[in-house]
Amino acid sequence: MISSSTFWRTVISGILATFAMAMIAFLQGGFGLPTIDVGHILKQSFNYVHRAEPYSIAWGNFAYFIVGIKLALIWVVFLQKRVPGNWFVQGIIYGFIISLVAGLIVAPLASRAAGEPFGLFYADTWVPGLMILAGISMHIGYGFVLSLCLKVAGVNGIENESN
């Protein structure tokens, strides 16, 4: 079981890592990569089935941060003790894992729900290779910041915790 202290330190780390990922997503346009606004994509997904647009960008960004927090909790509860390496290597590995799942499952489903399917690994976009690179850079940034925040917060999985 996860202690409340570890839970809240993980939640805060997840928020910080998600914010870093959002900033990387916006800034990578300066490097010639596509700018990926996940909050907007989620908002469009929520609104696609409605005549009006009841969900604002705030709801899309809220959902984005909830997913980031859940990814942090998944890392701490299930993976942190099982993935080899120091915090830096673990962050890169987790970023690649997230990017793989995003390109294979999440992005195709979320984009289809928004009415503009991206396809597997962004194959149906105008620049699939750049989209893959943009996704990898965002997710490695998330993994790096998450691992660093968890290291600073003293969170090292839950295996050794008592109730």
C-alpha cells in the first residue's frame, strides 16, 4: 500500500512533470517540430459528440494533468522498482514507454474521438516522422522531470513501505 506522504509527493511530481511536458510541447515548435496541444486535443474529443461546445480548454487541460498524475502513480506503484538504472536512465526509459503507448494506443483513440484520426504512430498526419519525434521529446521530458522530482522528494517506489 502507498503511504499518504508518498502519494502526495508523487502527485506533486506528476503535476510538475506534466507542466514540463506541456512546455516542451509548445516550445518544440521553435525547433521545427510540430506543436502538440494535448489539452486542446482532449477538449476537442470531449466536444466532438455535442452540437455546442460545452467543454472549454480548461477541461482539456484538467484531463491532461489528471493523466499526468496517473502516469506518475503508475510509475511509482508498478514500475519504479522494476526498471533498472539511476533516476536519469529510468526517466528516459519511462519516457520511451509512454511515447510507445501514446503512439500505438492513446493518440489514435483520442484523435479518432476528436473527429480527426491520426492513425498508429501518427501515420495519417502531415508529418508522421516529426510527430513521432515531437512525442518522444515530450515524453522523455516528462519522464526526466518526473524521475528528478521523485528523487528530490525521496520517493523510491512502494515496495519497502509499511502501512
